[in-house]
Amino acid sequence: MILQDMRRHDEALASFDAALALQPINADALNNRGSVLHALGRADEALASYDRALALQSNDAQVLYNRAMRSGNWNVSTRRSRATTGACPAA
């Protein structure tokens, strides 16, 4: 996340890819990877990364929020998040 915060997106992506090579079912790494891909303008890959994270943790409010914000499908994902977590996801 530090590399991402520093806008060193290519390096951040490489870090998340390395983490996923070691632990391919890491939903947090997939979520963060999606955010980096979005920052790099690779929207389709970002959505695919969020979808993989949701396949592992379908109730993860942060992933639901990130995917909704990137896909323009805010209302559907927000309702789903509230139904599964009882709260509105935070940014």
C-alpha cells in the first residue's frame, strides 16, 4: 500500500502480483491489485481482480465498494453490502 500511496503504481502492481504468486487466495491483495490496476487505467483488469476477491470473500465491504465505484454500479453493490454486512462500506 505504501508504493500505491506514493503513486508508484507499477511497483505496487509487481508487489501484489508477487504476493499473489505465493498466496493466490489472498482477497486483500486482489482488492489492492484492483485499485492499482484502476489507477493505471486498466479498468477491465481491475474489475476482474475485484471479482476474484469477491469470489473468495463475497461479503467484503471494501471490495464491494471498490468494485461498485469502478464499475458505476454503486446502487446494486451498496444494497448488497448493506444486506450482507449491515453497514455502508467506507472508502
